[in-house]
Amino acid sequence: MKKSLLLLFFYFLHVFVLASADPVYDSFVQCFTENKIPDSQISSILYTPENPSFTNVLESYVRNRRFNVSTTPKPNIIVTPTSEAHVSAAVLCAKKLGIQLKIRSGGHDYEGISYVSDTTFVILDMFNFRSINVNMEDETAWVQSGALLGELYYRIWEKSKVHGFPAGVCPTVGVGGHISGAGYGNMLRKYGLTVDHVIDAQIVDSNGRVLDRESMGEDLFWAIRGGGGASFGVILAYKIKLVPVPPTVTVFRLEKSVDENAIEAVFQYQQVVDKLDNDLFIRVLLQPITRNKKRSVRATFIGLFLGDSTRLLSITGSEFPKLELKKSDCHEMSWINSVLFWGNFDNTTSPNVLLSRNPDSVNFLKRKSDYVKTPISISGLESLFKKMVEIGKVGMVFNSYGGRMSEIPESETPFPHRAGNIFKIQYSVNWNEEDEEADNKYVDQIRQLYSFMEPFVSKNPREAYLNYRDLDIGTTNNGKNSYSEGQVYGVKYFKSNFDRLVRIKTTVDPENVFRNEQSIPVQPFRGRKARK
Ligand SMILES: Cc1cc2nc3c(=O)[nH]c(=O)nc-3n(C[C@H](O)[C@H](O)[C@H](O)COP(=O)(O)OP(=O)(O)OC[C@H]3O[C@@H](n4cnc5c(N)ncnc54)[C@H](O)[C@@H]3O)c2cc1C
Ligand SMILES: *[C@@H]1O[C@H](CO)[C@@H](O)[C@H](O)[C@H]1NC(C)=O
Ligand SMILES: *[C@@H]1O[C@H](CO)[C@@H](O)[C@H](O)[C@H]1NC(C)=O
């Protein structure tokens, strides 16, 4: 009798503390309770818009201001798990209630698809999962999905000055999206992609089970190394193999105007850059500028060389003379300082800055990508420079390929853009005006340049890099799970690996719990049968 009264009391307390005006929230709370998550935990990990911290939590990992305006759709709930059980409950409850779950780690998705949707949705925000355990004995690390690349680089450097990791250049990018979407950085020619150095993983699957490499099997383990985590499960952590870096590396940043033979240098870049010594990676930025009231394009060459400047200069002198690299352009430093250099910090900055999870500023932005397999001619480059001036604000980034990238077969991981590519292009436009007119204007500009480039880039398919998310190349209606829609962007991101991704998806997530605007679709027939 006493006990049942007490139970009744707790029941009303539960209703009083956790009930809200939102039926989605109420159902989630009930489902979390059914999954044995204590009320005290539920109330501290679930945020509704009524919660005074909701806006702050939501905006903390917004990295494109286009998706931080009053018209941006908001989630009904943000779940901020602190344990595996919370993640499992979130997956099972989203599945049971048929609500879309958006998974967010670092929030750097260019189209904001980790925290925006056009349907009722819940964000599973992984920022509490951010531990990093570096083990120098076997030169590996377990890194949780909510950790940022800068934190990872810092933790490696803390333990060893001659180890590094080949991942992205921007230190605030999250591990969960970056690694599951393939990942590359300035050691790409030496070591290949980030996913070429992943040796184990921990995920929560569509049945709420926590799996590692052995229990998930090699198919699923293959898929989450470049196929995008968000189609297959919630990545909790990856185990990575560190790579050796020399005690001294050399960096340079060299600007060339058209008068300083920018076009000739970019032309030669294309002839040589994929065949240079694997220790050398060169990025080119092409940016429209105004100088002495004249509009023009400036080329900036940014390099990382895994060695000293003497050897670097002998390579560029003989292979890439049009670069005209001089001793005074070269800066020798430790690998961790090269991370800061590439992150655009000035040379007095301490590596501690890598532990800061907030970028200095967040812009309105749009990105697109392309792959180049045959060099663009001098006259082609001249017309490109002219077009960039004409269009206005859009810039381009060329990232050199070749080296280790050409040795790894296309089917080794879902990322198919390996041998045969000279460089990848990222189209880039940033702006600061918060209005729809500006949004339309700059998005239109980047589409114009992308359209102009068609004759110069890969065809059938016109390839794209998943981590440079671009919804222009095709989307699938959320939850509609159309194979034919998925195929449109799927072959651009994955070429013939798309079919294997679809087969794996159909096996591990037949009910399409893990879906988004560009997720891997379930196979048309088998998927429907499996749903029964
Ligand atoms: C400033 C900037 C610099 C960049 N530089 C580079 C670079 O040098 N090299 C490069 O390769 N890329 C680069 N990128 C792209 C970046 O790799 C991708 O945007 C990446 O997906 C970001 O991961 P995230 O966790 O920060 O993003 P999020 O927005 O959190 O996630 C991106 C995608 O992954 C999914 N996802 C996230 N976490 C998980 C998880 N735990 N489990 C399952 N799915 C998950 C999301 O649902 C979403 O679909 C850059 C992006 C920005 C904004
Ligand atoms: C989002 O918008 C709010 C309100 O305008 C602003 O205070 C905040 O700084 C913005 N955050 C980001 C990351 O854009
Ligand atoms: C740091 O940069 C400044 C300005 O570019 C330069 O004068 C200085 O020599 C640099 N210091 C080191 C240690 O590289």
C-alpha cells in the first residue's frame, strides 16, 4: 500500500517535472523512461525550445550563418547524450516514433544538414563525447566523435613531437562528420585520406546496439569510412593509427598577381603537382581582388613539405620553376606549428589555441566541389580568370592529388576519387549580409562559376566530395527513401561504390532510421520486404 502510494507520487512528480506542451517531447520522455533512462538524467540531456539554454546549445555548433536565421527550421528536441545508453535510447525512440534524428558532431556540414531539416526532427548532439586517448606504445588513438581535429592534433603533440595525423586543416572540424565522410588534409599525398588510417570504430546501430569493428563486420566498417556516418548509425568513436612526421617541416605561402605570371604558374602547377615528391603538398587559392582600382585574380600557393627547406627548394627548382620559390619564402618549424600556420594563426600563437572549440568568426557561406583529370590550357585559365572577375566574389581552392592517393584502389573505401585526379577544386564564397537578396546573389554566383567550369572537370559522373556537402547536386525527399533520387548524388560522391553502400544500408538499416537529404537509400524491393 505504502509502496504503491510512493509510486503514484513519483508518477505525478514525473509528469509534473517532465511534461510539456509538445507531444513529440512527451513521447520521447516516455520512450526514454521505457528504455530505463532515469528521470534525473532525462531532464538534463533533453532540451526543448522552452528551455532557456536551448538556443545556446543549438547555436554552439552552427558553422554556417545561413542556417542561423529566423526562418531556419528548429528541432523539437536536442538530445545531448553523456552515455552510450542515452545514444541507444535516442536511436530507438526516434525509430519507434518515426521522427527524424539529425546527428551532429562538429557542425561543419556546409549545408547544415546535421542540425536543420524540413520535417519534424530531433538533434542528437555529440559534443559530450569528446575524449581522446593517445597510446604511444602502438601509435594509435581512440577519439570520440565529438572531439575536434585541433584537440586531436594537440593530444598527439603532447605525447610525441614526431607523430601526427593526416586529417583536415581547419581545427574546429568535428571527428564524427569528418572521418565518416573520408577526410583529407595537407598530408594527403604522403599518407592518403584520414580513413586510410582508421583501424576500429564504435557505433550505435539502428537497433540501438553498441558495436565495434568485429561485431559490426567488415561491410559496415567499410561503409563508415567515407560513406557518411549519418546513413548507417551513430559513430561513438574511431580508433586511428598515427603517422610519423619529421621534427622539422617547411611551409610557404606565396602570392602571385597576373603580372607576376600567376597564369603560367597555375598552368605549370597542373603539369607537375600530382607527380612531385610525396612529401610535398601544394594548395592554390584563386581569389578575385581589386588592386589600384583594377579587378583581377590573385593566385596564392600554400605548401607543406615534410622535410627541410634545402630539399624543398631543390624539388621546386627543378620540377616547378614557375613557382619561383625562394629560401626567404620558406619557414621551417615543427609539425604542430605547421598546423597553426595552415589554420591561419600568426606565428606567435601557442598550440593551446587548438583546444579552443570556437572559431573566431562564422560566415554565411556556400561551397561546391569538382575534380580535374586533365590540365586546363593557358587560354582556358585566361578565360577562367576573366570569368571570376566578371562573376564577382567566388574563389577557388585547388588541392593537389597523386602520390599515395593514386596507389589506393577506388574500392578500398567508399571515397572513389583516387588515381587519375590531378587536383580537386573547392568553390568558395563567403558573405556577411544577412538577407535573402545576398543569399540568392552569392549562391547564384557560385553556381555560375560551377557551370562555367563544366568543360574542364570530370564527367559521367561529374564527381563531388561528400564532405563538401552540396545539395545542388541532388537530394532525396526526407524519409521517402527513393533509390532513383539517391542514385543521382550517390554516383557523384561514390561512383561505383554507391551500389555496395546501398546493399550495406539495406542490410543494416532496412527501415531507414538514419536518413537525411543525401543519405544512402535502401534498395527498392528488398527494403520494402525487410520492413515487414
Ligand atoms: C571551415 C571548414 C574547413 C574544412 N576543412 C576541411 C578539410 O581540410 N578537409 C576535409 O576533408 N574537410 C574539410 N571540411 C569539411 C568537413 O570535413 C565536413 O564538413 C565534415 O563532415 C564535418 O564534420 P563535423 O562533425 O564537424 O560536421 P557535422 O555537421 O556535425 O556533421 C556532418 C555530417 O556527418 C554526420 N555526422 C556527424 N557526426 C556523426 C556521428 N557521430 N555519427 C554519424 N554521423 C555523424 C552529420 O549528420 C552530417 O551528415 C571543412 C569544413 C569547414 C566548415
Ligand atoms: C546566431 O544568431 C544569433 C542571433 O542573431 C547570434 O547571436 C549568434 O552569434 C549567431 N551564431 C552563429 C554561430 O552564427
Ligand atoms: C613571425 O612573423 C613575423 C611577421 O611575418 C616575422 O617577422 C618573424 O620573423 C616571424 N617569426 C618567426 C619565429 O618565424
